[in-house]
Amino acid sequence: MGFVASMVMGIQLMGVSDPFAGDYAKRAATHLEALGFTADDQPQSFAQLCALGQRYMQLPKEARKGTTFITLEGNQTAYVLALLIDLYESQYLATGEFSSFDTEIFRTALAQLDALSAALETDPKNIYDDDGLCFPLLNDSSQMILSDGVFLQLGDHSRIPARMDLAIINPKSPRAQEAMEYILFSNDQDACYDAPALYQTIDYDALVRQSYDQDIAAQIQQGEDQSVIDKLTALRDAGDASHYQCSKAEIERYGTEVASKLIFPKTVYIDTQSAAQQYLLGKLDADGFIAALDQAAAR
């Protein structure tokens, strides 16, 4: 009944390609320019992500002021390690290509992460602007599957592991038909968001109009000023799609660059937290860490 973005991370370079950006995003873009990075520096793979972090940390401290690499919360190495494990599990373990973490692909990525971690440790504290703001160089964009977000790849495969939510009806229920009607009704209400991702053929203009109709109905119910309702109505009648959350260009890009690469792996929960914590604390080397991950996967 629903379709959401990948179970792994999409990583978007800050302040890039947003003509309608607010003040915060514009300020982030200014920081990006000051750092000497452009849209061409957008990482496409885990290896590029780690390399970008090392380049970032080689910049003078003053140039990095007001920015951080990837997150303001917690340990940045731990964040990227969790990303690596998720990527490997969904792209390789869940698809059955490998049954172990002990592969050249995982070991190579772990070495890349170690190099990034060493770079981050040269100046581990976030450096805030004079007014207390700090902008991550990279942001999680994994939930924006129809946007210009980039989904990282581990190794040579161009797979994008995704998750689909299903509504299951008990066929023995005396109200099965009512349940089906409710699901169809719910899907129709969410069509403006879900349809571009779920269906090969959509009526874009009809979805834009439906989106406006839903907004107008909500404003009327909330008792909004008539001028607001009139403005929305005029935009709807003019077929103005500039405020619609999915542009035609985004949907076309999704169809050619994302949809064809989607996989829906059957994943099982693997408790990697204990092994990761021991590795981050330096109590396990790479061999011990991989062995502990394999042991957790075998449970």
C-alpha cells in the first residue's frame, strides 16, 4: 500500500540544485562554495564518500568553520559504519550473492572507512559559526526517492535496495471487502505521492489537480481565509505545477535512473551493534570484527 525510499542511505551534497531554497539552504550553498566543492563532488559510491571526507578534513580549520562532515549528532565514524553495514547487508547478504562479511568488497570498504576515521580524528569537534549554526556537508536524502538525491553504491553493482509496505487482508474475515475498499480509498488519497513511484504510466496533470483539490479541501475545513483558497484555486485552474512536490523532470529521472535499479531484498535482523561498538572502541581488529559480524548473521 505504500512505497518508501531505500533502506540504505541516500547522501545529498548540501546546498546543491535548489532554485527555491530558503535562507538556510542558501547559506549552506554559500558554505559549500567557500569550501571549494561543487555539484561534481557529489559522492556516488561508498568509496567516494570516504574520499570526500578526507578531502574535507584536509582543508584549513578556518575554511571548515560553520560546517561538519556528515552529522551533528554522535560519532561520525559510527554513522558511516552503520551505513556500510546496511549497504552490504542489503546489496549482498540479502540478495544471496555472499553469505559472509568476509569478502574483498567489505574489507576494502572497511579500509576506506578507517582512512576516513583517521582523517576525522585530526579535528573531531564540530566548528560552529559565530551565531551557533553548523551545516553538514552531506545530508541524508534516503526518503526523497523522487528527488535529485543520490543513492550510494557499494562495489560495482548499481542496485538500490528499497522497501515496500504492504497491507494484508485476512481472506477469512467477514469484512474483507470493506477492508479492500478502505485500502483502495487510502491509496487514492495518497496517489499524488505514491503513484509516480509505483506506476509506469501516470496522468501527471490529473495528479497535480488532485493535489490542489486536497489542499483546498483541507484549507476550507480549517477555516482558512478565502484569499488563500482563491489563490490555490487559481493555481489549480491554471495547471501551475511549480508547487507540486514531484516535477515531471524528477519523475522522468526516477523512471530511467532509479526504478530500473530497485531491488526488494528479503532482509532479516542481524544484531551488529555489539560488534560495531567493540570495533569502534578498538577492541576488535578487522578480522575480529568480520568474524563477530558473521557470528551475529548466523544466529
